[in-house]
Amino acid sequence: MFTKSVRVPGLALAGALCAALSISPLQAELSSQAIEDRLSAIAADAATVEEHAWKMEKALRTKNPDYDAVRTMLGDVSAKIESLGEAVRGLEKESPAWASSSDEYALMLEKTTLLEIFAKNKSERLESSTANKDRRILASKAKGIALRASMLQDTANSYGD
């Protein structure tokens, strides 16, 4: 079988750009509706993180907190935050043009990164031998996670406003 090679101006550059961005040249940008659906899912997950973080904060404000229950809650929150990070970063892979030009995306990425840092720091402090002494700090960190999750939720919901 004999095939003929045809050069299309700019196609090689587009292919190289797509390869650098790890997307196929035929992959289309997400539609506005698909982006809105993803942002709604991110907002819902952020609401779940917020709810669980407030429960952690309340549990840590008691006189004798159940640290095993708090560890379990933190594990659930950390997993959800990790999932949020993947979802937010996935938007950049699925719709690079939107992500590069969107203020919402930059804010969501920043807030997700802060949530990841807060959860990691809280986990490290909870595992330390001074957890009981640090319970007010742990409660404050839980509050910080809840507030940042709320901000992430607001940012995700602001798309299209």
C-alpha cells in the first residue's frame, strides 16, 4: 500500500503543542456546560469538606476529644481534598484554554493547594505526641479548612456570574 504525506501549515506546531500539554490534537476544549458541570461537582465536594471540617472543629473543642474519631474524620477530609485537587487540576488538562484565561481557575487552584497544605499540617500535628496540648491549634486548623473549603465552593459557584 502506498500513502502520500501531506504537510498542513501549522499542524506540526499544533501537534507539538498538544504533545507538550499531554493532549491529543483532536481533543476539543470542554463546552461551557461541561465546565459548569465540573465546577458544580467541585463545589459539592468543597461543601462536603467544609461540613466535615466543622465537625472536626467541634469535636476538638470538647474537653476530652476522641482523637481516633478525629483521625478518621481527617482521613476522610484529606481524601476528599485530594480528590478536589485532582478535579481542579483535571480542568486544566481537559480545557487548557479556559484554565489559562480563567480567574476562577487560578483562584480554585490556589485554594485547593491551601487546603492540601492545611490538611497535611493538621495530620502531622495530630500524629505528634502533643496532640492533646495542641487541640486548640488543631481546632483552628479544622476551622481554617472549613473556611477555605467554603471559599473554594464560592469560587466554583461564581462561574458564569
